Amino acid sequence: MQNRIERITTVLDNNKAEAIEVFDLREKNYFVDYAIIASSLGTKHTVALLDHLRKDLKPAEKFNNIDESGDWIVIDLGDILIHIMTPEYRIKYDMESFLTSLANGKEGE
């Protein structure tokens, strides 16, 4: 699993994604084991990062679902969820707070 996480974060980092964070949710009764959040430089870069992930991770990774809006793309790999967001969307939706509280076992407090 750690090799998969490392490959994903390396692809994102090599293609100029910013503020990449990994959340370990294995023990938290969440629907995925890991969530990864990365900021893009803008809408076009968000889509470009998705293209890089598709190209560099297939066929090793199975892309179960991809939800694209331009400003926020969610990639479902089954046990890993990748969020690529523009900086504005990342601030607006603040997924870090939710995932941090979930990872620390404080959801619903």
C-alpha cells in the first residue's frame, strides 16, 4: 500500500501539484483506507494532473470512478480517494479539517 501511495504522490509532485497531504483512514471505519489531497495551479492544471495520473498509474491502478468539475476532481481507486482541487476550492471546502478530525477519531465532536 505504501508503494502505491508513494507512486501517486510522486506523480502529483513531479507534475507541480502543491500541498500534497495523505490521510491514513484504515482504522476509522471510513469507506477508503487513504485519502490524498493536492492543490492544482488552476482549472487546466487540475485536468492535466488527472491525465498524468491516468497515464502514469495505469494499468497498475484501476480507476473505479472519476468525478470531474474542473475545479475539483475526485478519483476513486477503491481503497484510495484522490482529491485534486484548485486553491480556491480547497479553501472553500476545507477537506483537511474533516479528514484530520476523522483520522484523529474526533468525527462528530
